[in-house]
Amino acid sequence: MSDPLRRSDALVDADTLPPPRVRQQLRLAAGFTQADVAEAIGVKRVAVARWEAGLTQPHRNNRLRYAQFLRRLAEEHPAVAQEVPGGN
């Protein structure tokens, strides 16, 4: 699986999110603030902060939107996706 887009698909699907540290790295690589992500998903900034800190997980509808958002970031920033270890 050497194709970066395949790695990003494996990294983020509808039911799986990357580890919190990688979520933050993807956001930072894209130059977004937590507030930017929150606005795009339709949640409060504190929710994104908690997700990135690993304190909470998004509920189903937010999880799907967040996963789609992260997938796009992983496609735009494959180097961050490549840094992801084999597990969650």
C-alpha cells in the first residue's frame, strides 16, 4: 500500500478516526485553527479541542463530518498521513 491516497483512505473512513495527535497534525498542516474546523463541521471549538486531546470522541453525525474533513486534509497533506503508525 504505497499510494498516499490509499493510506489516507485506510487512515480515515466513516467509522475510524486517526489518533488525536494526527488529527491535530492534519489540522495544523492545513493551516486551520480549531475554530475553523468547528465551523466547518458545525460544532463548538471546545468540541474539536477535546477530540484532539483525546478526551472525548465525536458522536455519529459529527464523527462522519469530521472523518470526511480529515480525509480531505489527509489527501492534501499525505506526508502527515504517512507518519501514522499501523494502529489507532
